[in-house]
Amino acid sequence: MPQLNPAPWFAILTFSWAIFLTILPTKVMAHTFPNEPTLQSTDTPKTQSWSWPW
């Protein structure tokens, strides 16, 4: 039964994980967003208190 021989499958598993851990993180980290987020100001707007007539 050839599927019980771990030699070729372990090599395939090792090489595929080596590709995943070397090539893919560089491609993911090189991704740039089309719209860069703008920084919001830390100033809180001054609000008027409501004066209820009752």
C-alpha cells in the first residue's frame, strides 16, 4: 500500500510549508491599501447643554 509510505508526502508537506512561510508573508506584507486612513484629531468638540423649558 503506497499511501502508507510517509517519505514522499512528508517531503511535499515540508516544501509546501517552506513556500508558505517564505513567499506568502512577503506578498501579504507588501500589500498597500488604496485609501490610506486619515488621522482624526484628538480634540473633543465643545457641545452646548440643552435647556429644557420644563
